Amino acid sequence: MTVRDRPGYFLRCHEARKLLRFVRGTLEAGRRIQITTMTRSTVYSPRHADLFRVAGTEVQVRQGARWVTLGSGRYEHAGRVHSTLSLSIRAVA
């Protein structure tokens, strides 16, 4: 079984691309984005639009020399999906 054969793979890809369109669209419109996790909150201005990308089913942001995955709020353990509700993305003035 490959990754693409897993149930919901293409839906997760679509949701990642939709989230990236929201982030880039907001930044290109001249607004800022605030991304908050349980331990960190970062505000990105329009000049940071190129720091975001989609890799498979994940949205990633560049931090220094590495790409960090923005958590989807879900993780799998022992075949069960759990929700962490640890990520918040919103447009700020």
C-alpha cells in the first residue's frame, strides 16, 4: 500500500492547497497572517509570501535553512486519528 492509496489522501492534498491559497492570497492582498501553535505565535507580513509551500499533504513554512510542517491538528497513532487542535491561522490587521 502506497501513501496515495490511503483513504483521504487526495482530500488532504486539496485541503493543504486550499490553506496555502488562503495564506498567500491574504499576504498578497497586503494583510498579515498570524500562525499560533501551543508554544509559539508568529506574524508573517506580505514580504514573507514566498516562505510557504505545499509538500504532499502538508503546508510547510521556511524557518532558517529548514522547512517546518504546519500541523494539521491531527495525528495518527495505532491506526486511530486523534485531534490536537494545536494550530490557529488567522488574518490580522
